[in-house]
Amino acid sequence: MDKKAKKRLEVARKRLQKLQAQISGARQQNDEPELVARLEEEIQKTQSDIEKFKAS
């Protein structure tokens, strides 16, 4: 894995942590149910990106 790919993987992992924190807060407040669904979708996309980076 080259330096650029490692950096992208690191950024994706940080983004995943941020999204997980946001979704836990959104679930506690439950003001906007569509927000939780959107965050779950973004988490799935980020996890697939991480798997793609690991495979390359």
C-alpha cells in the first residue's frame, strides 16, 4: 500500500468515527428520523470505501 492509499484509509477511518458519533447523538435526540437514515447510509458507504482501500 502506497503512502497516498494509507492517507485515504486514515481519512476514511476518521470520517467513520465522526459519523458514528453523529449517529449516536442523532439517535438520542431523535428530532430528525431522516437524519439517522442518512447517517447510516454514509456509514455503510464509508465502510465499503475502507474495505476497498484495504483490498488495494
